[in-house]
Amino acid sequence: MLDTIRWDTDLIRRYDLAGPRYTSYPTAVQFDSQIGTFDLLHALRDSRKAQRPLSLYVHVPFCANICYYCACNKVITKDRGRALPYLQRLEQEIQLIASQLDPAQQVEQLHFGGGTPTYLSHDELRQLMARLRKHFNLLDDDSGDYSIEIDPREADWSTMGLLRELGFNRVSIGVQDLDPTVQRAVNRMQSLEETRAVIDAARTLQFRSINIDLIYGLPKQTPSSFARTIDEVISLQPHRLSVFNYAHLPERFMPQRRINANELPTPAEKLEMLQRTIEQLTAAGYRYIGMDHFALPDDELAIAQEDSTLQRNFQGYTTYGHCDLIGLGVSAISQIGDLYCQNSSDLNHYQSALGDTHLATSRGLLCNQDDRVRREVIARLICSFSLEFAEIDLAFNIDFRGYFAELWPQLEAMAADGLIELDNERLEVLPAGRLLVRSVCMVFDAYLQQQNRQRFSRVI
């Protein structure tokens, strides 16, 4: 069974390194300013010629209150009027991008992230979706995967009804922790009743999937307190859970400077939290998908993993990796064919560029052949926990053993340690290595030795 995990504390301590989460390879750290609007327009024309389906990501950066742990690109303001000029520029971007595509290209996947997408008023949400439907070929039969991130403090039954009416059929609900002591320490007070009300509304309104986000390693958390949160969340019966490891990087993310580092749990306590979480979720019937993600056995992610069709992109695990991903909004990232590109992360720069009717592309990367090979290897490991060398040979006209000859000693060491099983034909990540699959992927990362690993979170 793919969801089998063997907990090996010694192995975890040795391989719990800092490294990328591999929502892409190469990672966004490799993006540079040599990629610009011309490259994006060229990629969009290629997408149009190939008639590839689309996945849209829309970034809404606004939040009314700051959460101290947050590492997202956001704008904290209680002035709701600040959203209006942003939405005007976003609508210009939608029109400019769509004009380069074919109306026949269907949007199979749509995701609103942030920030807090439901920070927008009902009228603003209606207008934004109307603009997307006007310029893109959005499905109207509920067959697409249309999701939105929800802060239960910024949503109620009427909001959920509106979202369903607008075509959303999946919700991702931020919870992080249900313990009031922890919530106060990170400035996110959110009652279980608020969360339950949004979930009840989603079920009643027939949203087909509910995801809950949790974080372990926050200040004031203890293994026993987090176990209580997990029990409460299990009782809510979400289809999926994301249980993220909090990475305390105050030198990079200013809000984290408000967290008292002395109140953070110890590494040993964090390990205990993760181990208990896995035990609780497994006992409740959830499958470990990988990379902090769990899903019920009949969820699309679990089924795709079983069928070896699971993929990964900037939105995490997905069954829509065959789509060209187009990011809209400040800091949004697109992946179109072999091009990665990102909009400016500065709100003023983003709005100024579009005010001059220019796209806001600020950096990116065009994959070369070596990037494509390694991207496929890493994707298969992270999604399927296995790799057939002959399939890589056939796809890229290489000899896997020869191509990665210099890596073989590292792989053999991992095999000797029990992380992987390795022979001349295949590599399989063993139950003891599945929590550490990022460490296995890092062996194949050609850029990692050049990077400052302090930019990344630890594996666990």
C-alpha cells in the first residue's frame, strides 16, 4: 500500500535537512529577471497553437488581520477600498492574457488564493468571476476543479452560497490550530464553531471537496494540545488535510519577528506532533499522499496516486498537471510548457505596469533539457514514491545509470540506510523514507549545492 509509513526516529534525525518543497523544478529560487513579458507572450502563443487546457490561479493579496506565522505575499489592511484599484488592474491582466489564447482552450482548474480571497465583497467576487468567464472558457457544468481558500472569519453561509453560485466546488479552509493559547500567540483567533459553520455550509451546498490546513511547530503548541486539534479536525471529516511544518524564518518574513522563539516547541516535540498526527489520521482512515498531505481513500488525489497519475505544480499535488498554469495577480506564478514566470511581488509595481497596459512579468526561467529530465524524476518520486529507469530513458533518450552516474554513491548510501530500494532498473522510496522523500529528491537537484539552504524549510 502506498500509504504505508514506517517511523524511524534515527533516520529522520539524519535526513531532516533544509530543502525545497518542489512545487516546481527548477524551484522559484532559480528565477531571474532575464525572463520577461516577451517570453510569456511567446509561451502563450505556443499554448494556443497546441490547444492545451488551462489552469488559472488568481492571487488576492488582502487580509484584514496579520497572522504572525504567515509567509505569503499579502497586504494587511482594514480599508476594503484598497481592493478596487487592484481589481481594476487584475481585470486588465485577465484581458491581456486571454487575448493571446484561443477561446476554445477550456479552464479545467481554477484556484483563488491569497491573502484572503473572501476579503473581497460579494459584488467584487461576482464581478471578478464575470470578467474571468467573459475572457476565458470556464466550464459551466460543474465538471471543473474550481477551488478557493477560505478564512472562516471572513465567510458565512451567504458567502458560501455565493461561491457555489459562482461555480466554486472545492474549498480549502485555513485552521492552523484550534487551541486558543496558540491562536493568541500567532494573532489568529478562530473558534471551532466558526470553522464548523463554514464546513456545514459547504456540505449543505454540495461543495464536492473540503480541505483543511493545519500547521505544527507554532508557539505554545505541545504534542498533547495539537493531538486535541487533530481529533477535533477529524470529527469535521474533511476530504483532505494539509499538515505543514512551521518554518521560523524571521529574517525573511517580517511578521514572524513578532513570534517569541522561546515559545516554539523543541525539535523533539515537533517530531512527536508529526508522529501522533500520522497515527491519528491513519487510524481515522486517511491516506498519506506525501509532503504533508493526507486524503480519504476515495479522494481524487488518493485515486490518482494509486493509478500513478498524480502530479505536482505550484498549487501542490494535483490531477491537472497536463494543463498550462496561468497565474494572475501580484506575485502569481505561471507554468506554460517549459516556461516558468512570475509577476512582480510588489503591489505598486504590479499595478503600475498594468496601468501602462503592460504585463507585470518580473522574472522566471526557461527549462533546458537537463531541467526537464530532473523535473520528471523528482515529480515521479514525490508523487508515486517510485521510478522506473527505462521510462525515463525512453522519454528523454538517455541512459539513466550513465546520466546520473555521479549520484549513484549517494543513492547507494540511502539504500543502505533503508530510505530507498535501489537496483539497476528502478528506485523505490521505502516506508521509512516516505516522510523524507524531499531528501531523496534533493539528490537529483542540480542547483541545490549553489543555494543557501537557509532559504528553505526543513523536511520535517
